[in-house]
Amino acid sequence: MNEPEQTIMRTSLSRPQQLLGGDREMVIMAGLGAAMMAVSVMTFVSFLLAIVGFWVIVIVLARIGKADPMMRKVYSRHLQFKDFYPAKSGVTAFGKTPKRGWR
């Protein structure tokens, strides 16, 4: 009677959204960039180069997504707080004062 209630956590609710194995936004941007490159020149070589470049980028993004699906968000957050947490240690390590605001 005194046992805590257990809640079922569905994996579909906690899994990050990926496209072709990589981060969804980055794969879409790679496809958009490849399409713009192919259409802007309009030659057979540009289409071939765009397709090969797109698939190379997708393979790299899939490897990144397999290692850590949230890597893009973690890295962008790292860049956001880089000034606040400098890579120094000791008593003399002082970072910048944080910005005031909501974010």
C-alpha cells in the first residue's frame, strides 16, 4: 500500500526527432543548401556535386546523431555560456558578469 506509484515512460515521448539519422534541422538545412547550390548553377556537375555533398553531410550528421542526439543543442548552449564559465581554474579565475534578462 505504501509503495510509490510507477509511471510508464513511453520512449516515443522522450526520443529526439531525427531525420535520416541526424538532427532534423541540420539535415533539412543541408538539403536546402545542396538544392540551392544545384539550382543556382544548373549544370550536371553542380547537381552531381550537390548530391554527393548532401550525402556526405548526412553521413557525418548521422554519426553525430548516433553519438549524442542532443549535441547541437548542447553545443549551442555551451557557446551561449562560454563567457560566463571561462576555461580557467584557481582563485584568480573570474568570469564576466552574467547578462541581465530572460535568456
